[in-house]
Amino acid sequence: MSEYQYYEFLAIDRPLTPEEMSELRDLSTRAHITPVSFTNEYNWGSFRGDPDKMMQQYFDAHVYVANWMTAVFMVRVPIETLSKMIVEVMSESYIPDFKATETHWIITWSLDESENYDRFGEDDGRDWMVRLAPVRDELLRGDIRSLYIGWLVAVAREMAEDDDLEPLFLEGLGELTAAQQALAEFLEVDKDLLEGAGLGSPALKAQETSQDKINEWIGRLAQDEVTDILRQLLAGKGQQVEKALKNRFAAWRRGLRGDMTEAPRRTVEELLKNAETAKKIRLEKKELEQKKRESKRRKEREAYLKILSENFPKAWDTVRQHIERGSGLAYDDACRALFDLSEAYSLYSNRKLFQQELRSLMAEYNRRKALIQRIVKAGIRHEK
């Protein structure tokens, strides 16, 4: 099997300039480059660019997938998005990994040495960016559950001790967003461990943005900041300014929440026990759903047989029509129809009547050896 690597980068906060696109073209003549993206794949050889440097200079999100069981997701967020406390507690397990520039955090979630050979035999990486990119917007809004998912990877890899505490007490771990669920899937986080983390996690509280809070934050802005914002608006940078302001406001509000590390945190051992509980719940639910499906199929089957029993002569005519077609497939259809008739007689009539009709049918077509063999093999033969 040949090697396969897929690289995708996304520029979100601002488009690439023509000069930047030219610089990227120097890294690869084969890549598909637009003002907001860079995409390339390799079946032989490797990309000579450095994803870390590209994230520092140009892009806000990156997906990498290689068929030697490796997957990487990176985002770049403004430095004020995450407090020093959050970065410190979330980076203790090294998953996710945090790198700081003067203006941004670059966060990396990685999966190495997966054993899911089927996935990496089929996954070309193309669908992941659209599913994972919203994680960045969630981080900008103060939703750090994606960082917790990265920490769960360390738990699953047995990189944490049983008495280690979870990094933060977070709400909403039992109601992850679609992007967060995709991240867990991308990193192959055990589903029971993920569900177990959600057990006991409070429901996510909706945060209301009051006008008083907005006014308070605006009142804290320095005059030179306000002047710079107005200057950017007049320069046609409205979208960029809006995003930047929302990010700064969200970061300020996070600072009002207090220290999340003071909330009671669970140990790894407790989370693993929760995972066992979640597994038990999942299996019980699966068994219940299976019973419901079987009950539904049985009722549908009995309803069909009831209809069949209301006109047995017509049903026997249908069997004969199949036989008269004379092919192997037709004989198979006839056997299936006979099996249905057998059950219909047993449920809604008399089994002996079925045997009488079957003896008559087999006598009528006793020279059709292939048919008789099929009837015998199917266990429908008449009782002597």
C-alpha cells in the first residue's frame, strides 16, 4: 500500500494577500491555493512546508491525515482567548499541545498509532475540516470543552494516574456540540469514556449578554483603542473588527466567571468508573432497542401472515405461478412463499390443512427434482 498524506489549511480571520499566496506557492506547485485555503495530498513524497510555521504566519485551522494511522487538528486563536490558568491546567497532559506566539495560541490535538486500520484505509481527510473548524469559533466564545476532549485522549492512553484530577470542572460535557463530537471521533476517544465524562456534568447554562455588561466593557476601552477601531471600520475591515471585538468581549466575560479549578473535580478513577456505567447503560439501551425492533418485526410479520390467511387459495396460486416460471430463482421464490404459508396456517388455521395442500403440490410437480430438493432442504417437506 502506498503512503498517503493529506494537508488542509484554512484562513478564517482574514484572507491571504496575493504576496502570501505566492509565498505558499513556492512551498508546493501542486497545492490548491485560494485566498482562504491551502489543500494538498501526497501519495509519494512529502510536503516540504512546516505546518507549525504556516499556522503562525497564515492560517487559523489545519487538518492533517496520514495513512500510517496519524491525524492532527490545529487551530490558532488570539492570545486573549485563553487565560494563563486554563492553558496551564489543560497542558499538563500535553494533549492538547499549546504553543504561544506574541499574538496567538496555536493548539494541537493529535492522534498517533491508531489501530483503526479500516478508517485509515478509507479516510482521505477531505471531510474533516468542515466538521472540525467550528471548534475554533467555540473556543473564541469561551467554550473549552474541546480542550477537555483532548485531555480524555491522555486518559484513554493511560497517560494519567488513577488519582489525578480532571483539569477543570466543566458544564455541558453530556451535551457536546456536533463539532466537539467530531473532534472526539477524529481523536478516537472511547465513546464510553466520553459518555462517562458527561455523567454528573451539569447542563450548560445559557449566557445572557446584558446591555449593562456591554456598556461596562465598552467603558473600559481606552480612547486610543476606540479611535483605532473606528479607523479600521472606515478602512473597510468591518468583519475583522467585529470578530476581534466579540473575542475580546468574550475573554473579558470569562474573566468574570471566577476560577473553575475551585469547583469539585473528579479523579481519573471516578471517570473510568463512569465509563463502565456508561457502557452498561449503552448495552442495556442497545438490548432494549433490539427487543423493540424484534417486536416490531414480529408484529409486522404476523399482520402479513394474517392477510395471507384470509385468502389461502390465492396464495397457493402464487406458489404455482412461481413454479411454472421454471428457473432456480423462481423455485427459491416458491419456497419462500411456502414458508410463509406454513407459518400462516400454523398461526391462523390448521397445520394439517397445510400438509394436505403441500402433498398435493409436490405430487403435482414431483418430476421437478430441483424444486423438490429445495423444498426438502428448506424443511418444508410434508409430514408423513
